Amino acid sequence: MDFFNTTSKTRPASNGVEERANFGVTRSPIVVVAALSVVALLVVSAWRATTYWNTPATPTIAIEETKSVATSQYVDPKSIFAWQKALEVPEGEQTAAAQDPDGITNISKNVVGALIGSYVALSESGMYTPAQGEAVAETIAEDLRADVSYQMYTSRDVKTDPTTSRARMLAYRKDMQLALEPLFENTRYELETLGYYLVTKNPQYLDEMKQQAEYYRMAKENVLGVTAPADAVRYHVDVLNALSQFEVILVRLTEHVNDPFASAALLRTFNDSEARMFLSFDALATYYREYPKT
């Protein structure tokens, strides 16, 4: 994620975080659209494939109207359905399950099970039509995302200076610029890197994504070491949590890149986490800009 400069691969001379505030949503490379559209494409394709199956399954999807709730604080979006819920783990696979505590590998089985279960239920009731089938698939695509565990921080984890002044803010801004230096090493958008891997299957692109995740981890550790003035702590915590979440999502994408449903779910989570990153950096930049001159 190129937070600091959207037109050049070289480091900007001005404050990177403030330039990041102008990033907004103006950058919309076609690779992002393509990557996110794969969610609906995979699910609809799988639905059509399951119309040839006769195996019954219990999960079914009911189409219901949902309402959004406005909130002033970031909240991790949650799925309505438990896509990561573990099915019965066959003997001998407990070790693999333990290595996937979030249950990302369960997503594919649950999605296919929901598709088959819904198809069987609709067929047995005489209600199945291609339009109904695609409506179920679109509901799944809309809901599909992966909940990923990551280290969460609170104000208790932040070294705090009770001093609040413009001079202290400027010193803090300088410290944060230095702390975020590792992010300048990311010269390629993460989904672009993922796209190159999907096209070429060249493992060098997975290695690049892992290195991109490492830069976020390094930046997070650096930010954790910065002492924040008391009036900047909430922004500091938000940046820490955004960096922490985004790092883990990149790692999970590299781990499940060859699982199409898990990848689709993680891409939705990537999108949510990226928006969170935008919000946290924008809020920090606003804190700098609007600090009283006196």
C-alpha cells in the first residue's frame, strides 16, 4: 500500500504521513477491481458447478434484508455466516488445524457446503430457479470475508508524554516519520504483487509479498517504540492496530493464495483493512494539520 506517494516511486521530500492524507480513494488500479470481483465470480461459478451434485448438505442460505449501523469508531466487519467454523476434523488432521487457528482453511468446505445445501433445499421444495441460485451465490459473495487474529493494542501499550504543545507535536511527527520509514521500501502495491503471482505462479512474488508484510511489521514495532504526547495517544493506537492487522492479512494471503475461496474471503478483509489504514493515517495527519498554532 503506497501511503506516501501516488505518482512517483521515489520518496517525497515533504511529510509522508501528510501526503498519505491526500491518498483518499483516488487510486483505483484495475488490479484492485479485478481482485475484488473474483469474490462474486468464484461463488457464482461454484454455485453453477454444484447444480450437478446430488450430495445433500445441511447449511442453507436464506436471503434476508440487512441494515447497516453507523459508527464513529472503526469496527472490524463481521460475516453473518460462520465461514471459518471447523467441521469435524478427521483423525490425523489435528496438527494442520492447530496451525490454522483462525480456520481459514475451513472456508472452502463451508462455502461449498452452503451452496450444495441451499441447492438441495430449494430443489426439494420445488423453488429452485437459476435466478434463485444466483441470488444465493451473490448473498454468499457479499458476506464472504475472513476474520483474522492479530495483535491488538490499547493506550496501555503506548509510551506517553503528558506534555502537550505544538513543539511536542512537531517532535512527535518527526519521530513518526522515522518510525514509518520501512513502508517506503514497498514500491509495489500489494494486490499488484498478488496479481503477478496468480498470473505467473512464480514464487518470487509470494516472497515479495512476505517481505511487504515484514515492512509493515517493522513499521509497527518502530511505532510501538515512539513516545506519544497525551493528546495523540488515540491516533497512535489506531495506527498501531491498523499496521498490525494489515501485516497479518498479507501473510495469510501468501499462505492461502492457492485456495480460491479462502483467497476471496481474505481479499474482502484486505479491502476492509486497507480502508482502516486510510482512516488511521488520515486522522493522524489531521491531528498534525489542525494543531493550534499557539
